[in-house]
Amino acid sequence: VVLRGSGGVPPRLWLLDEGTLPPGLELLPSGVIRGTPLSAGAFSFTLRLEDSRGIAAGERFEMNLVDPLVIDTTFLPEATVTRNYQVPLVASGGMPPYSWHLADGVLPGSLDLSEAGLLVGVVDRSGPVEFTVGVTDGDGRVTNRGLSLTTLWPLVILTPSLPPGITGTDYAFSMTGSGGGDPYTWEISNGSLPTGLTLSTDGEITGTPTVATDAPVTIQLTDSAGRVAAFPYRLSVSVGETRQIIEARGGTVEIDISGDTLVLVETIDNDGFTGHVVAGGPEKIQVHFIGPIEVIPSWVLCEGAPEPTCQFD
């Protein structure tokens, strides 16, 4: 700052008469105040202008120093497509009030920056968006900062239902999700899977179910930012069929056992015997094999309850 004075007989000298200059500043006799202020604040001091004859004039000065105007916001939280977004931007230094504006770039969808510094609206596409915001303080100082906003699709579970299982049969199924940010973490938030099955954090349901059931279970998906999506399922497990082959003297009987239900598949005659189905299920299967007159008949008897058992001769 260059001070100006007039009158008197040159040369004229400037002197600090009372008070102190802000730290970092000095007054030269030529009337130049120079330096780099080291702290903000209000400072009051008196300067004296003296001519070559010693005649002096004094003046009281007030100097207000403020911190540099800066935009403190450096990171924006992720936005979700079709969801409301609202984030306040923060500035400091300078002289309030502040007025914000978009200095460069285009905001996606209906997203808008208000003069109060509120970034608000709904984004309409996913991907990174880069733009520059600016803030002006009460004294007209201006500063800008470039920002980047990542927009993501909503986190959703795409799996509509869980395929049924069969007791004693290996089960493997992969859950599917989309949106949000990788990596995903899968877990059970309510209920449980049928006995013998487990869900990995990668979304793989594996194992061998051991009990017939219809199990309600809610599966939850969490993305890298902590967003959560959940969906209720029912996983049904039925009793697996077991093929049994019973060999008697007069022939062979093949049956399928499903729980306590019996299904006759086939009869095969041996050595001149002829099979006669006396009972064909589902609770009992009985087959008589009749041979030559002098030969004792052969038979097979299977019953489903209380548990499947077979006898033969």
C-alpha cells in the first residue's frame, strides 16, 4: 500500500506514531506499507507524516485483515440415480456472506447449485461428473475449485426367487445384484437357510440339504458405500427320490422311494417266473413271481410307513 500526503516542505517521512502494524507488515519512510500479513484480525494504529522542517500531521487508520477465501469442500458423497441428492458446500475465509455459482461444467439431471451453496436435485445418469464451483465473498473476492461427483444406479437384488432343493442332492446357486458400488457383500438378515446350506459373502448358496422344509429367509446385499438392499425368499426342499433295486428268486423289482411314497418303476422276470403286481403303491408295493408248478413262488414286498422297508424271497 502506498500512502499519499501533501503540503509541507519535502522531503517528507512517514512514521508509526502509535499502535502496531499487523504482524508481517512494515512501514517504509517513503510511505509504503509492505509485507505478507501473518494473521487475520482488526488492527488500529496512528501514522505521522513529517516534513523537512519537523512539521508533522497524524492520522488514525483501521486495517481489517481476513484469511484467504477458500472452498473447503474437496469430496462429494456418491449420488444415486433417480434419488434425491442434497449436499451443502463449505467455504471459509474472506468476508461473509458468500455467494456460490457454477463456474464451469454441467450438472447432471435436475442437480443445481444454489447461491447458498446447496447442491440439490436428482441425477439422471451414472458415471463420474466433473465440474467447477466458485464462491464470492462480501468484498467481491472469488475463488474456484474443481469437484468430481460419482453417480451410481440404485442397489438392487436381481434374483427373483430361489430354486428348490432336494434332500441328499448337492445345491449350488449364485445370487445376482446390480447398481451401487463394488465390492458386494451378501448375508442373511432374517430367517435361515435349510439345514445343510450356507450363503457365502460372495452370494453363493451351496451345500447339501438334509431336511425337507419350506424355509423363509431374507437375503441382504451391501455395497462398498454401505448401501443396503434386501429381499425375502422361501427356499423349498423336498425329499429326494431314491432308486431301489430288489432282487428276488423269481425276478427283479425297481422302485423309487420319495419320503414314504413308493413308485413301481419296473419288474423283470427271471428263470421262467412271471411277475404279478399285487400292490403298486404309493404306500405298498407287492409283486409275486410265479414259476413252474413244482417251484415255490417268489415275492417282493415294500412298505413306505413308518419308513421305507423291503422284504423279498
